[in-house]
Amino acid sequence: MPDPVPHPAIAPSPREVAPPPLPTCAPPETPDVWQHDGFHASLDRALSSARARLTMGVSPYAAASAWQAWAANLLKAPGRQTDLAERYWHNQWQAFSGIWDRGRGFVPAKDDHRFDGDGWSNPLARFWMQSFLAAEDWWETSTGPQRGMNPRESARVAFMARQALDAMSPSNVPWLNPDVLNRLVETGGRCLLDGASLLAEDWLRDGVLHSEQPETFVPGHEVACTPGTVIFRNHLFELIQYAPATGTVQAEPILIVPAWIMKYYILDLSPENSLIRHLVAQGFTVFCISWLNPGAEERDLSLDEYRRDGVLAALDAIARVCPQSSVHACGYCLGGTILAITAATMARDGDERLASITLLAAQTDFSEAGELMLFVDETQIAYLEDLMWAQGYLDQRQMAGTFRVLRDRDLIWSRLVRRYLMGEEEQEFDIGAWSKDATRMPYRMHSEYLRGLFLENRLTAGRFAVEGRVIALKDISAPLFVLATEKDHIAPWRSVYKTALFTDGDMTFALVSGGHNGGILSPPGEARRRFRLGQRPEGAPYVGPDDWHARHAQHEGSWWPHWVDWLCAKGSDRQVPPPPTGVPGTELAPLCPAPGLYVLQR
């Protein structure tokens, strides 16, 4: 579908006609020396970009330097070498004993399901499994922290070793995996033909492991189908206003700021697990940003434009639809980070339009940002910048590949075995379809985000400037609801919790079961949902994450109803008639039905 054109009813706003000079949210302390250099620098960047395409944006130099540091530290530590030699022979004996005696062998981790099948109980299969687990244990020990070695380099080596071992697992080898062999016998070899057919189909269509968005979950039909209307569109986002489902609504509307790294409808999936539909049913007027999927022409979009022409522009529009009402603002993932930046800027400037702020799986401090930090250093960012410099953006496949690597057992190797070796067509789910509907990232914005936040952690270091002046999270006085998920591999919960360290106001923290995406989807009545919930009054002393965890009991059920109650308590709790859809006769006149046009861009 071609990119949408502005609706003729939208008159250019002063913001669009004469935008102020673009401020740099996080100006690089070291200027981009390539920006104005001549032919030779451009040639070097072009060659670097070509190499980066071959490695999916991962710098081989960063990997090589980490392994070099690991080897150098190990060579000068004879005591550690002796310990590792002893562990090697001990592991071999334990693995051999475990072939016949399950009580003495290695046991896979609880979240490792590669060896769950009954076929792994026969002695030959157990030999391969035990040998592999012994090697896995030895490498985990040998790549652990070393005295005198940079902890990040040590963690990077451990990560790469784990990735290599995951690739060499006997579960990935058809003649060593008893589940594959049993399937081969059951189907008379048909499974390999089916797998080869699926491999050819995926390769011709995508060139990668089955990444194209399936046609069974289409935005506006099976997903993203909560009734609503696009009431505003600019060069960066569409604003959706959802139709009321109750006779009266809460006086304070909700603005949802999703991440622009993926499409917004993770919060509006199938009707039965749509958070947006749930909020509407509880009597809220809900607005949601749907971000543009940028191309090469948007290469110079800055991080501050997402704040100014994104979040602030949405608040300006809502103020005209719901005049004299404060707003409950909710940001998810990267959308939560830009919402926190916006809220701190508004607090600095005396803008009191926010009734409350909710941050869902969103980080404000990046010093403990999990395994994603292993991909962030000067060498890696420069390498990635060269890739984006040539393309104008970071491609969605390159971004999706990074997240797959973080969970390669489940998202790469297990899928490969089921699909290509066992010939099993995967059953598609709404969240899986959404995860394949990725977006591109503009060159300038992503570079500023990686450098200013991930690499230099400026937001909580007192060095993040907006419009030339530094902002501080502690200026935020609106009540906070901060949510993290237990198994988040993108925004680890202890990292999310650090918002408590850099704010002083009323804050409620929730820790819920599940991962970065699945933990957010928690409709009432769904089984196996758990959460912990605690409130910190304004001015209360800081409590560390582990102490907080110990002090707050775990509860069964969904966190959604508790958040709804919290929103009502932080607002006026007044019931008013639903506001009109947009502002007819102005630039906020209804444009088209939800989910709009930007969400359909590929």
C-alpha cells in the first residue's frame, strides 16, 4: 500500500508550518566526523555498511576483541586453567554416569525444553544429551567473570559461547535427535519432504526463517479491531480515538504511547486479549498513537521529533477534543521511555496536563539493560550507524534478528527443528503474527537513542538535554504506575524498577508474570497469571528491588483490574458524557476508521 497522503481537511497547524529549530535530545559528545567528510570517509562507510549487511549489523571486531581479552586473561591465570581442567574431567565422568543413572547426570535447565521428548531416555540419545550438557556446563564456567577482565566483555564472550553451543545442540541434528527419527519413521520420510518444501517456500518468500506476516491476522480484521476513528495525522503518527462502549466515561481520557519499534496493536490484539478494548469497556475514553513506518526519506527524523511532533502533538489534539481535562498517559517499551522524557520536560516547563503516568516494561535507566547491552559499545554502534547511513534506516529484519538471537533456543533452533526437520506447519497466534509485523528505525533517531540512552545513559546521569536544557525525572510530580515482567529479556525487571531510584513522587510498582510482550496481555480470567503490587508514598525512602520483591506477596490473577482502579483513584473519578469524535470542521475532523493507514505500511 502506498504511503498515505495528508487528508485535505487537515489544515497545517502552526507546529507543522513553522516548527522550531530541531533540538538535539542527546547531542553526541564526540561529533559525527563522517557527516561532512569527503570521498574517502564515505568510501570507508560504504565498505563498512557492506560488511554490516553480511553480519546483520553485528560487529565482528567487537566479538573478536572480547574473545582476545578472554584468552589473554585465561593464559595468565594458571590456577584458573587447572580448575577448568579438573572441571572438564569431572564433567566427563558425570556425563558418563548419567547415561545409566539419571540421578547422577546433568539435568537441563527448567526453561530448556530441547530434551523433553520421551526419545531422549534411550541410552544412545542420553549419551549425546549428557555429552552436550557437560560441554555446556564447562563453557558456562570458563566464560564466567574473570578477575581483571571488563565485565561487559566477559558477558559478551559468555553470550557468544552460548549461541555457538545452542547451534551445535544434538537436538538440531536430525540423526542425533530421537524425536526427529521417530517422526521420520512415523511419516515414512514424508516429514523431510514437507520440511524441504517449507524451507524452499520461506527462502523464496523471505530469505530468512519464516518471517513474513501471515494473512490470518490482519490489522482491522482479526487484530487491531476495536472500533475507533483516526482523528489526526501528521508526518510521524496517526491519532486514534476509540468509540465509547458505555453511556458515561471517566472525565480523564487515556493516551497510549506505544513503541515505534513495532506496531501499536500489541495493545489491541484479538478482542479477548485487547488492553485497549478492556479500557474502553471500563468506561475510559482512549486515544492511541499509531506511528509511521519510516523509510529512507525519513532518515533524519530525530528522537526529539518523536517527543515534540509525536507525544506533545497528541496531547495537544486531545486537549481540543477533551478540553479542561487532564490526561492519563501510558507508554509501552520505547514509548514509555519517550513518555518519561516528555513528562520530565513538561514538569520542568510547568505543563500540568498529565493526571498520571504509566510505564509498561519501559526503561529510564540503561545501566542494567540486560543482554541488549552486549550489542552496545562504541565499536558496535559505529558499525550499526554505517549500516543505517547507507540504508537511511535499520531494517525490520535486522531488528527482528537481534531479538530472535536473544532467545535463539525458542525463536530460532526449536522452530527450525519443528518446521524443517519434522515438517510441522506452525499454528499461528495473534501475538506471533504481531511480532513479525516489525517496523524500520530512522537513522538519526536510532543513533541518538543508542548513544544518548543505551551507551551513555544520559537520562539518569543528569546529562539529557531537551531544547538546550537538561531534564530530570525527579521533577515529575504526577503519580506513577510502573510495570515490569518477570521474564523480560529486553527490559529486565530490575532495570525497569530503577525508575524508583530517580523519582521521588507517588509510585506504584507492579511485577507481573510473563515476558516483555506476553506479560502485558493479561485479561481477567486467564489462567496462570500472577503479579506483585506495591505502592511507595511520596517522599518515602528508596527500597532496593530484591527487598521490594521480598516484601510484597504474589497474587493470582490479572493486573488489569488493579490498574483500572488505580487510574480511577488518580483521576477525579467523575463520570461525564463521551466526548465527540475529534473536532468536526477542524484539522481534527475524522479521517478514516481505525486502525488507520500507517499501521498497514510494510
